[in-house]
Amino acid sequence: MNLSQLKEKVVALGFQYPHLREKIYAAYQCAVAEVLEEGASESQEVQSCLSDIEDIVWEDEEGLPDPPEPCYE
């Protein structure tokens, strides 16, 4: 999966989980920044973003506390 495909998935998940949209979009924006600004591996950042989003959704469904921010600037 590349960033373009990830974007499509992120938009779909944002509609599926509107109350988590901001957190999901933030994880995506972090992945894009890592690739474009830091030169990180696209495939690695995509996988990391998907994992972060999975955690966001799982923790919401389980009623656990919010996860730490996925990207620190």
C-alpha cells in the first residue's frame, strides 16, 4: 500500500468512525510528513500509520484511555 491508497483508507475510516476522524487524520498526516519531510520509507510509514489507526479504533471500542499522540514535532 502506498500513501495514495492509505489516504483512501483513511478517508473511509474517518467516515466509519466520525468521532475518531481527527485522530485518524492526524496519524495519516504524520505518516505523510515523515515520508515527504524526513525521507522515511513510504511502506514502513504506511504500515506504522495503519497500526496507529488500528490502536486508535481498538482503544475506543474497548473504552481504554486515549493513546499517546502518534507523532511529536
